[in-house]
Amino acid sequence: MVTHVVNTHDAKSRLSELIREAEEGIEVIVARNGHPVARIVPWVPERPARVPGAWAGRVHGSDDAVASDDEIVAVFDESAARSAP
């Protein structure tokens, strides 16, 4: 990650540019008298709270979703027989 350190005076006069840099993934650190005091980071919107069971009654599965498929089993058996010594 690229880091860009600026003093407070430069930060005041170039704030819009520094914000664009932060949005592009550049770490922007504001320093006073050579000591880091703040970091400009892009805003990350808060994700809405997850509600357990929100999809209840909306998703339906098939009863045979975990059952074996005879055709697929035959293909695997044939493949295993060919590769056996």
C-alpha cells in the first residue's frame, strides 16, 4: 500500500486532492511537526443488520437434492475401472 504523509498546512490547502487519493487506496496521513496525528480514509457504508430467518418461506429445496444420480455413479465407476491397474 502506498502511503502519503502531508503536514497540516498542505492538508488544508489540498484536502480535495487528498480525499481522492484515499478513495483510490492511497493511505493519507496528516502530520503536525513531523508526528502523525490523523489518517484520511475512504468512507465505508455500514451494512444493514442481518435478520435471521429473513428468507424463511421464500426458498424451497428439492427432496432429492442429496440423492445419488444413477447415471453419474455409473460414469464414476467406469472412470475408476479404467484407471485401476
